[in-house]
Amino acid sequence: MAKVFIYPINSLILSDLVERFGHKPLSMMNQIREKVTSISLDSPPINITSEDPKMGLKYAAIEVPPGVRGRMSLIGPLIEETEAAIIVENPPTNFGCVGCDRTNELTKYLVRSKDVPILEVKYPESEEEARDFVNKIAEFLESLPKEKSEEDEKAKEEKTAEMEDKK
Amino acid sequence: MTEMKKEEITKYIVISSDKVLPSDAAMKIYESEFPVTVKETCFGLVVTGSREDIMAVVEKIRQLDKNHIFIKDRGFPVGDERRCRATRGGSPRPGFHFLREEVGMLPLIGAALDELEANKPLKKKPKEKSRLKVSDLENIIEAELSR
């Protein structure tokens, strides 16, 4: 199971297709979940700790607008985990977490400069394009390794150890 | 600093099917008696619960019409005051616009997945403009009538 970075980072179609073909999508929603549901953090929804701007600074300089650095503090760690990427151009709308074009440019640049397999396609507008879009993504995802990641194996080991403790 | 007891996750189940309605999917979840929170929306369902329960529920619902039911994660839990329209005084929640645009594309994606499943060759080039086949026309009429 490969960790596949998707762009647009909150896309329903990409996230579903990646999961459908047996891989793990790296999406913004999981990052947001950590920020808004973890009660160990200070004051949701303004869950910005002193660590976050530092993380953003790793990807963008100090004179870059804070919106870019804030977004990069969430997107950056995902790019570091990336094992493959699917970039879809001309998204229909860009709002919310994907509403900053400079961040989007920086994200795509960082992903492209990583040495990982990348598929670049366009959002479909007709039946033929949709067929082509799905076929390309399916072919790309099937070409990625399907073995279980180290993290999964670790989680499985922990679970079995817990079960044994209970016994 | 307290830790959460059990990891809770939330998922969107977006239904773009001619056979399954959001209410059918919701009933299926109630029948299954999983301890999850379900919210019915215009495009499908939002479900919140522990990771194991949600993964089981989502897989069960996907099997109702697997090429026309799409699933994605959501950061905020169901009915969260920071996102719920009731407490924000109306207007779509942030993030809905992008989802709505993608939901409009789902019939095309679903049809492409159907074709892929029917073992059609993976590398199929887009065709040149040609006359509509009778069989294709029949499929379109059947899909329209079944709505």
C-alpha cells in the first residue's frame, strides 16, 4: 500500500479512487481532523500552537504571507510522506484550504521536485475524458507496490501484543 | 493534557446512484446497529464513530452500488458547531462548493468505473466524433427512465 499524495488535496474523486485501488490517500481532511478533534490541543478551532509557524517556515520563507505558511504547516508533512502523487489540473473551483493559489503552486512544485512517480491529468468534462481519466488513474495505481507499509505492520504488531496482554 | 479514549473519524458517503437513495443507505446503517452517528444530506450521508465501526459501515454501504457510491474523509465531526449551518446562521459551509462541483462529475466517473469493471481494455483512446450507437441510446433511455 503506497501513500499517494492527491492534488486538489481535498478531492472526493481522487481520495475515493486511491482508496478503491488499495492505497492510502494523503489528504487535508486527516490533518484538519487532528487539529480540530484532538482535545489535547489548546483552543479549537484556533488550534495553532507555537510549533505550527515553525513547521510552515520549513517550506516557505518568513516574508511569504502567513496564509501560505499556515497551509504549508499542514500540507508540508504530507509531502514528506509521499510515495506517489496524482496531480489533477484545472479544478472546477478553489475554496477553503485549496483557496490560495501561491500555496497550490508551491505544493505542486515541492511534489514534482520529489523523486516519486507522478501522474498528471485534467478534470474530465465529457464521457470520453472521464473514461480516459479513470483508466489512467487505475493504471497508475495498479503499477504502485501493494505490499503493506511498515506503519501498518507496526500497528498490527501492537494490536496483537495488546490482545496477548488481555489474555 | 488528556488523550482521546478512542479515535473517532468522520466520513462523507456521496451517493450518485440510480438504485440507492441516501435514505436507503441511512436505513441500512440503522439496521446494522453499529454505534455511529448518521446525518442525511442532499448528496448522501455523513457518518461519525470509532474507526473500526466507520470502516465496516462504509464498506457495507459501498457494496450497495460500489461504482456509484463515493467516500471521503471529513475533518470535523457531524453537527460540529464550528461548521454546522444552524449555528452559523445559514449559507453553505466552507468546502461545500468544491464538493458540489465534484458531485456533478460523479455520474461520468461512475460510468467509467462500470466500464473498467466490465473488463474493457484499459488503454482506450477517445473516439472521433461518430453516430450514436442504438445500444448506447438504449442505455441512456434506461438510465433516464429508472430515475
